[in-house]
Amino acid sequence: MDTIIYLIQNMLPVATPLLLVALGGMFSERSGVVNIALEGIMLFGAFFGCLTVYFIDGTTLNPQIILVIGMLIAALAGILYSMLLSFAAVNMKADQTISGTALNMFIPAVILLFCKMKFNSDGITNHVKFFVKEVPGLSKIPILGPLFFEKTYITVYIGIVLLVISIIIFYKTRFGLRLRACGEHPHAADSVGINVYLMRHSGVAISGFLGGIGGFFYSVGIMDGNVNGHTGVAGFGFLALAVMIFGQWKPLQIFFAALFFAFLRTLAYSVALIPFLSSLNIDQTFYKMLPYVATMLVLIFTSKKSRAPKAEGIPYDKSKR
Amino acid sequence: MRNSTFSPKLKSQASMLMKSKGMASLAAALLAIALGLIVGFFVMLIASPESAFNGFTTMLFGGLGRLGDVFYFATPILMTGLSVGFAFKMGLFNIGASGQYTFGMFFALYAGFMWELPPGIHWIVCILAGMVGGMLWGFIPGLLKATLNVHEVITSIMLNYIGMYLVDMFIINNAKMYVPNMTRTAYLPSSAQIPSLGVPNSNVNLSIILAIAIAIILFVVLNKTTFGYELKATGYNKHASKYAGMSDTKNTILTMIIAGGLSGLGGAFAILAPSAIAGSSMTYEPINVIAANGFNGIAVALLGSSNPIGIIFSALFISHLGRGGSLVSAFYGYKPEIIDIVIAVIIYFSAFAMLMSVAVGKLFRKRNRGEVVRGPNASLTNHVKGKNENKEA
């Protein structure tokens, strides 16, 4: 039982960034823009979030308030960075995969350059204690208390709130309906007066917002508030893409897919604590590969019947009907 | 502007040249490079304004004094660039060049350390082993794409990580290859090293000549064989080529195997090189980092607009920039990451530079309307269209 509680406590902060970034990818792709730049957007958000934390650390602010401020800056940074993608993809009608790759390559170099010049290191190191030992009151609930309200980060709760908001925007608003129309049949959407370019810009901007926050939450929940130009976000942006495909571009399914991947990763990193697995004496490397191998297997089993947005990746051109 | 003083014949020839496809992609590449360099200059201005101008000129021309090194560092990225470019021709984005490169490097190392062979043959066997390693790692995404329609970008990214972890594990667990207190691989036996070209103070070796020869062979394959034709046809329009009876499944798998083999060769060329210190060779440090040469290959392929001959020059150019960058960091204290930023900016702009050059061409055409041949220009826009459309599937 203790092992299960431990695994779930550790899984949730890992699942949150995956969930948010995959939701971001969903908004972008359902509007018709392939967002392979999620990795870069995450790192950009994480960098600015951590930089903010670095500057306001030492003031008398409560660590959780610092986290929220960092999150807002990260979200803003993510939006700005994602605009580079939507400018290339929507206005310049460029190949979306290539411009996304360029954005992914750009930011690690910027972080390394900046941190080497300013801190003489490969990244930013923070010492703020974001960790929540227990949520007063709620942690006393039997079973649920230790599972969800002990030894965690508030990122988990913010993540759930953002998931609910995303579902509402996606399915219950006029904006969500229009966005989805632009990813399926932009010409039809255009013919009834929807501004396809604007919708695609918004889709990418939302993915920047969620991607930036997701990146910062990765720094908080997995890296203890640090960011590093060499390791970056360890392929989480790409894993999030796989989570999105596994979740079939639908918010709730993405949520469960994110939990599944986070569970595998947590398992991989806590082998030593689980007597059964550590007695098997398998090289640690195999566990580290587990999330990536699982992604491949999942894609192999789901790709045949996967339903990607129809107009995804095709630049919209009014004159081509 | 009174252009009409020129003889009409000369003028129409010049405009034909301006609008040919090769010229357009050259112009696009130059435009992207110029924009990338401008950004690099601004970064230098911000970092330390007083030596920005000297730093910038060193970055641009510093490599000329070290041509041997330029050629040496160009070899691996020339191979990964060919790999990415070759797959591009078929509409596949081989972002997995990095994993294939690492796997090729491991196979070459394994053959170098574990097999005892006579001196003249050993290094050739090692190179071939590297090629096989890369082919293996390219085969997997090709097979999955062709049979199960799994997107090659995601699978090859996953394979980059899996390959990196596997190779690092294999090397650390192998007592003959790995020197624990150096946390690096040992020096390769001299029989496994590629013969040096003997340029003083440089690691340049025979592999650059092999790499250029391979690029020329690829150019011939793409332009003069049925396979190359089918490949390009599938890249332009998947459905039409299928209708014409070309096997999409076979060509996809074959393309990825070849692309993987090219990257694997890149890894073998990089690791089998003798170093400038007598008796030593290149070593590999297994620290769980994905090989950067694979991603630089994407830049090289895009700059060379996926043309094998263009890729030779773009690999030399990127390598030249890299040498300049290391000189800049040695003399003026700039960090070498500036070059990575410049390369990323170049890729970003080259993604839509083709369209920019079309727009510039249109502007040019408006001036002397009426005298322009329509043909080549229409084929150019079609080409761009085709590129966008093949993403549909």
C-alpha cells in the first residue's frame, strides 16, 4: 500500500506537464497547425519562469505565490514563442514541421548562452521550496488524503483546473466549435465567415500558453525549480505529442493517456524502492527507456485507426478551393 | 530604370536563369543565411558590443585559415545532411538521423575493438559495420510508416532516445571499449582508424573524400535511375505515384534504410577518425546526450535544398561557421552557442525562404511584365504547392 501511495504521489507532478502540453498540442492541431515545437515552447516557458523565480526569490513572498507569478510569466513567454510558429505556419505558409524543429533547436542554445554568460553554468538553479508537505485539513481524509493531498505540488491542482477550463472552451463555446472546424475543413469554415487565420493563430497561442505553463511545471515538479540547457525537458514535448495522439486529440482521453505515461516514468525512476522490481536485477537503463518504448508500442497499436484532424499541417490558402 | 537598352535576347536568358529552380533555391538559401548572420551579429552586439565587429568577421572568415578542420568537421554533418535530404525527397522527415548516427558509431566502435582484422581491411569493415548499424535504426521507422502508418517523426524521435540509452549502456558495460576512470571509450587500434590525409594540425582524413563521392552517387541515383524517379514522384504526389503503379510500401522502407545507412556512415566517419595526436583516435563519452550532428544534418539538408550537390556545399559552410565560432570563443570570449543560434535561425527562415524568393521573383517580374516567359515560373510555384500538399496524407 505504501508503495502505491508513493507511486501516485510522485506520478501526479509528472503527469501535470504532460497533460497540459498535450492539451496545448490538441488546441493547435485541431485548429490545423502541427505543433512539433512543443518541446521548444516548454523549454522557453520553463526558462522564463525559472528566471522570474530567480529574481523574486529572497523577497518575503510565499513560495506558492512565487510559483503562480512564475507560471504567469511562463505562460506569456510561451504565447510569444508560439507566435513565431504561427507566423511561419499561417502567414508565411511554411512547412510546419521544419519551422517547429528550428524553434526546438533555438532555445537550448539561447539558454546555454545566457546562463554561461550570466551564471557561468549550464542553467538556472533556484532554492525556493515549492514542495507541499500536506494540504491542511484535506490531508486528514482517509485514503484520498495521503494519495492526493500530501507530498505534492500545487501544480497538480492548477493542472486539473486548466483541464476543466480546456474542456469547457473546447466543447461548450462558439470559439471551440469554430476552432475545430478550421482543423477539419477550413474552406467550409471560411465560407460561413469564420476567420481561419485568426482561429489558427489562436489555436497556436493557446498551445503556447499551455506549453509554457507545462514547461514551467516540469521545472517545478521534476527538476525542483531548476532549468538546464543541456537536458532541457528531456523529450517531454515529444512525449506530449504521443500522449495527444494516444488520447485521439480529445481532452479527457488525453488526461488518462498522460496518467498512463507518467505512471510508467515514475515506475522507471523508483525501481530501487520496489522490492519485486529491484530483485529482478535488470539494468536501470531499460527502465529509463520504458516511456519511449511504450510510446512506440502505443502508436503502433493506435495509428491504424487514429483520426487526426483532416486539415492538419496544410497551410490554408484562400485561393485554393 | 531603362532596362530596354540591353539586348532582348541576353535579357530573356538572364531572366530564365533567375527563375530556374536551382537559382531560386540558392537565392532562398542565401537569404536565410543572411538573416541568420544578422541575428548572430545582434546577439554579439548585445553580449559585448566593443568586440562585436571583430568577432563577427572572425566568425565569417576565421575558418579559412583552418581548411583541414573545416573539412574534418564537415564530414559527419555532410552524411547526416544527405540522410535527411534523401528522405525529404520522398516526403519523409528523418528527424531520427541522430539515433542512426549514434547506432552507426556504436557498430563501428564494436567492429573496431572486438574484431581482429588485418590493417588494410579493418577500417573498411568498421565503416561498413557503421552503415549496417544506421540502416537497422532507419529500417524501424520506415517499416512502421509503411505498414502501420505510424508517423515517422514521432517514432524516430523515440528511437533517438532509445538508441542513445542503449548505446551508452552497451559501451559502459563493455570492459574492452570503456575506460571507467576517464568516463570515455579507449583509443581505437590503429588498424581500425581511417587513413589520415596528412594535413598538419588537423584531423582531416580519407572519409571526406568518401563522403563527397557518396553525395555524387546519390545525385546520380536520384536523377538518373528509376528508383530515384519513383522516389521523387512519391514525394511530389503520393496518390498519383501509387496510381501509376509505384510501390509506396517498398519505397518508403528502402528510403529509410538508405537514409539510416547514410547517417550510420556519418557516425562511423566521425568516430573512426585519427586525432592529431599520434597514435590516438576519437573517443566517445556516454553521458546520455543526443548526438547534435544528427540535428545539424537537418540544417545542412534544408540549406542545400535536399540536393546532394547542394548539401556538399552547405555542410562545408556550416562546418566553416562552426570553426569560426570556436575561434570567436577562443579570441574574444564569445560563447560557441552563438553558432547554434545562428543555425537555428537559418533553419527557421529557410522553412519559408522558398516562398520569400517566389515573392521577390514576382516583384521582379512585375517590373518587366509582358516580356517574361511564363513556363519555368509556373513550374516553380507548382513545386512549392506540391511540397505542401504531400503533408496531407
